[in-house]
Amino acid sequence: MGFWAINVDSMMISLLLGVLFLGLFRFCISKATSGKPGGLQNFIEIIVEMVQTNVKNTFFGKNDLIGPLALTIFCWIFLMNTMDLIPVDIIPLFAQWVAGDPHLYFKAVPTTDLNITAGFAIGVFFLIIYYSIKVKGLGAFLGEFAFHPFGKWALPLNLLLELPGFFAKFVSLALRLYGNFFAGEVIFLVIALLGYWQLPLHFGWSVFHILVVTLQAYLFMMLTIVYMNQAHQSSH
Amino acid sequence: MNLNATIIGQLIAFAVFVMFCMKYVWPPITAILEERQNKIADGLEAAERAQRDLNLAQNKAADELRAAKQQGAELIELANKRANQIIDEAKDKARLEGQRLIAAAQAEITMETQRAREALRAQVAAIAVAGAEKILESTIDQAANEELINKLAAEL
């Protein structure tokens, strides 16, 4: 499979969950009031307020994109991660039944696919570069790599120090999420091979993963906000 | 696990979803939240204002009540004073009337006494004349006697 192949499984579930997230929110908005909120509206307002508070506390620039960006990242990644809690066999077996091929490989958790997490990370990375140039200007943005921290006479050393730090943002976003969920899924699969002992172990690992699912989605969102904040302020 | 075009697909989906969220999801929800915050703030302010108004009204009512009580007390005092005055006037009038009555009675008594004395004097004169007539048993000059008797009677 060359570069232009597409992982239909993760892409499909990713899109499905994205549409689910936006559809749920749109559905709720269509019935939302500023009066007494119902149950679903309450739930959605809690999420939005959580995102809003984090953005307000972490992001000090002025940009209307950050709120929706953070909300989309949090909810979408949270939903993808939650696929992790569905027993590992169900979705692949269903896909095999639909396709009529018992050897079909199907990945149910999109965040265990590096392509998906990298897609998020590249999106955020592009935004960091775009807003850095837009807010600080191209010269100042490149100057941050070239002339800090040791002044302009140590330019190569500065580049050596600053560029990895810059690209680490992308790598840390993509690989942290991917690593956590790929490893988590592998452990679910290993536990699934244990026969009857898998039941308590699955329970324990699932409970632990409820924490990880939320934490990783929250972390991705927070790091995005922090990086976007750095893009809006001169960091040196 | 190899990197492939899924990255691009995910990137595009990410961009589209964020844009959708920015246009159709984020603004209405934040607008609703802000509206509710304003509503709550307005409600609290209104409650505070109502409380203040209530306090003001209560103070005013207490003031009015106190003023009314004071006025009532003044009126009662005035009425008492007036009643005393009326009683005093009535007493004075009664006393005057009494004195007048007493004076009239005394005058009448004096008059009666006078009259009785006159009558008595006349009778005494008559008795004296009769007595003298009896004593003398003679014809005396009626005119001279009369004069004498009258003189006697005036001395009585």
C-alpha cells in the first residue's frame, strides 16, 4: 500500500463521530433556551463552559477560532477515545459480517491510528505557524528561531536549540495520543486472549481507561490552547 | 502502521468540522450562556432593588404612623383643654347666675320687709289713734289729733 492509500476504517469512524458530535450539539441548539435548560442542554453547556473557562484562563490573545477549535478537539477526540471502551471484538466482528470477509482487519478506535492523531496535530501545527506569522510577522517569527536564546552570533546553535523544540509540539501532540491509545488497545486485546480471567481484568482496565480517555482528550485540548497562546505572544 | 493519505483526509475533516463548529455551534451556545448570565444578573439586581424599596416603604410607613399618633395625641390634648374650658365657663356662668338670683332674692326680701314695716306702722298709728280715742273719750279736734298721730307714726 502506497502513500495514497486511505485507512477506511479509522477515517469512517472518525467522520461518523465528528458528525455525531456536531449533530448532537446542533440538535441541542435548535431547542436551546436562555431560560431554564433541560438535561441535554445542561450537559452540553457544562462542556462548553469547561472549554470556555480553560480558554479564558490559558489563552490571553483575542481570537474567535480558539473556542470552537478547543471544543471540537475535546469532543471529537473524547468520542474517538471512548470507542476504546466498547469491547474490542464487537465492531471488528460487525465489520467482518458486513463485508462477508472473516479476515478483514478493522480498527475500531481511530486514535490508535497514527494518521488520525497526526491529522489533528498537523492541523494545530499549521494554525500555530499561521497565527505566529500573522500576529508577530514573518521576520519576528523566524527571528525567534535564529536569534534566541544566544543572540545573532550563535545562529546555528540557536537553530539547533529552537527548531526541535518547535517541531516537538507537533510530535508530542500526535504521538502522545496515539501511543496512549495504541498501547491501551493492545492491552485490551491481550486481556481478551485470557479466557475467563479476562472479565475482571477487562473491568479494571476499562475503569482505568475511563480516566485516560477523558484525560487525553483534555490534554490535547489544553496543549492546543497553550500552543496557540504562545503563537499569539512573543515568547522571548 | 504506515503513514498515508488518511492524514490528509483527517486534516480536511478536522478543518471542516472546526469551521462548522465555529459558524454554527460555538456562537449560539455562548450567546445563550451570556444571555442567561445577564438574565441572572438582572434578576439579582431587581431583587436587591425591590428589597431596598421595601425597606424604604417600611420606614415611610413607620414615620407616617408615628406622625399620625402624635397628631392624634395633640388633638386629644386640645379636646381635653377645650372641655375644661367649657366646664370652667359653665361654672362661671352658674356662679354669676346664682349670685344674681341671690341678689334678686335679697332685694325682694328687703322690699317685703319694707312693705311689712309700712303696714305695721299704719296699723300702729290706727291702734294708737284708737287707743287715744279710748283714753280721752272726748271730742277732740279731729284734725289736730290726726296731725299729732301722723307725727307719732312717722317717728315709729
